Amino acid sequence: MEQLAAVSNAVVAIFRESYGRGPTKAKSYAFDNYVVTVLEDILTTVERTLVESGEQELVRKVRLTFQEIEAERFKKAVAEAMGRNVLTYHSQVVFDPPMGFEMFVLEPEPESGD
């Protein structure tokens, strides 16, 4: 689906611009009013070093703080790609393997009168 590729590309572009590199793999899925983007190989060299030194919570805190600050940017990009307003957005990061999950709740589509 062209819209989902646009979501993946937009999310990766935001990460690339902000972190100096983006994830090496990204795929977006849509169901009902939800869009989830799964990101693989997300860590920068500094973050990898911190994680290997047991500082996963520090990396998580920095990433999630960044995503909260940039939430409107993520929501706007997904709204443009999907053609629907985004009501809310949540991000999560895990480290074994290093992956990110960007979750968006879309405004319900207007019901069509039959």
C-alpha cells in the first residue's frame, strides 16, 4: 500500500534527520484506526556503546523524550501520508534486538451513508 510506504519513509526521514542515521529497515501496518511502524537496527554508535555497557534505560529515556518533543512532527507526517488526522501517538524502544515501534491512532473515518 502506497500510504504505508509513505508513512515508513516519513518516519525514517525524521529519525535520519534527527539522529544522523535512520533505521535500516522500516515497515508500517494499518488496521482499523491504527498505524504501527516497526523499525529495525535503530541505534546510533553512541547508543550501542551505552546499551552494551548496561545503560538501556538511559538510551530509552533519551529516545522517548525526543519522541515526545517531536510528537507533532511525527503525527503531521503520518496524517499527511494517510489522509487522516492522527489523534495520538506513542513510541517504544527495545534492545534485544534493537527495534522501535511507532504507534498512531487515526481519527475514525466518517461513516458513509448507504
